[in-house]
Amino acid sequence: MGRLLAIDYGTKRVGIAVTDPLQIIATGLENVPTKEIFAFLQKYCSQEPVDAFIIGQPLQMSGEASQSAQHVVGFSRQLKKLFPHLPIHWVDERFTSKMAEKTILESGFKKTDRKDKSRVDVIAATIILQYYMEKNRY
């Protein structure tokens, strides 16, 4: 059994979270500059077995695609070309950034650390992954 790898895609940074090999626990892994994401994923997937990608789907409150959706769709197409054998699953990410900011605020980080947007991206990816795992448990 391989890991699930979640992606919170942004035009500047990409938050990455993964499960353990038994797919029980979701853990924030890393924040990667967007221009380096495919090299990072190729390296990671060559070292760790991955069963599927979980991508945060940017939606507006109405449920329609947000302005950033076109970037995420373009990213997912490229991802599918690089890893045609791995499925891609989508998760509504409307509230993940706010939940991540709240988590950071409640965790006791220093004020300067709370303003670190890269931390928000990794936590948002972890929330996306946890939501997917909870939704798909039997």
C-alpha cells in the first residue's frame, strides 16, 4: 500500500501533505515553490510509493469554480501526463485556508510565525487530505 499525497496548489507555493504507508494519518510534508513542484513530485514519487493524488478544488461560496480554478486544472492536466497511472481525486477546499489559519492561531505560534503563508499552505493540504480520508473510510 502506498501513500496518499494531497496538494494545495497556489500560483506561488504548493502545500503538500501525505499519509503514512497504511493511509491512517495525514501529515503536512512541505511547502514547495510552484515552479519546482513537478521536480519535487517526481523525486518524491521515485522514493515513496504513492497510490493517488488528492487536489484541493478551489470553489466559490456558490459552488462554482473560482478564479484560480483554471490554474489548478492546468496543473492537474500536467500532473496526469507525468503520472498517468495514478488517480487524481478532488476535494472542495473552500474553507481549508481559514481552518488552517485558525489552527495556527490556536496552536500558540509566535505572531511572526502566524503570518507565514507557507505554513498555511501545508496545513491546508493536511486538512484537504484528512477530509478526503474521513469521507472515504468504510
